[in-house]
Amino acid sequence: MSFAPPPPGRPPVAIYVSRTLNQHHSCSTVFHESSDMILVDVLSPEGFFGSPHHSLRVKSVYLLRTNSPPYRSVPPERIFSSLSYPHLVLGDFNLHHALADPGRSLSERAFIISTRYFDAAFDVLYHLLNTPGVYTRFPFDTTSQPSVLDLAFTNTALSSLVSS
């Protein structure tokens, strides 16, 4: 397991790496200056899934709400980068967007905030892996509705290797 130590009062972001993956591939952690994002670069001499790529980047994010733009703790352009090798971006984005949750009605503010992240992803050719409308958060109280806050995106180099 890799984690970035959080500032006081903030949860860390974590990525769990299986022992099997660690036994067969080289994994290195790249910490972000905040505790809201962490990267793991995986190197494989044989390549991944029959592809010619020898590296894979996994980026986990946990976006906290803020009162200033972009209204989340990490701006979208720091999350989505144009990479020629496979890249998986996943985590708790704390965003509501019609592509992930088509049944939800969005406020104008929620739409504007989430659209910045989705547009940034699509601008550098990332694809949403989530099945639209499949909830990832189920509230413990009856006043809130289920939602799709946990999102996963792949760049083109990885999406061509993902079948489902």
C-alpha cells in the first residue's frame, strides 16, 4: 500500500497494490504535493495485456470541495494529462455529471464544476469507464439519494485494452 501523509483533518488518498503485481512488475509511487492525489507507475518488461507498452500509470484522486475555483482540491488539468502509454485515473471525484449519472438532476453549479473535469478528460482523449447510472455511493440516511461519485477514466492507450 502507498499513501501520501495527509495534512491534519484531511483523509489520505491510497492505492493498494497486490503482492502478485509487485512480484512480477516494478511499482513506484509518485506523491503529489497535496494528499488528494497519488500515482503509481508500473513497469513491465513483457508489456501489459499483449500490448507493446511497458509502463502503466494509475492515478488515484480524492477531490475535496473548496470555496474557490475550480471548487475541488485538484484542478482538472493536473489530473488528466496526455500520455502515450496506458493511464488509469480513478477515485472519489465528488462530482455529479449526466454522463455518469443520467437520472440525476443537476444544479447549474454542479453542472459547471463537473463539466470542467469531464471536458478536460475528453480533451486529452480519456474515456469514462463507469456504466452510466450504476451507483457507487449509497447513503446511510433516507434524505440523500444514491449517486455516482467514484469515477474511472482511461486514456486511449489503455481503453483499447479494456473489454469491459
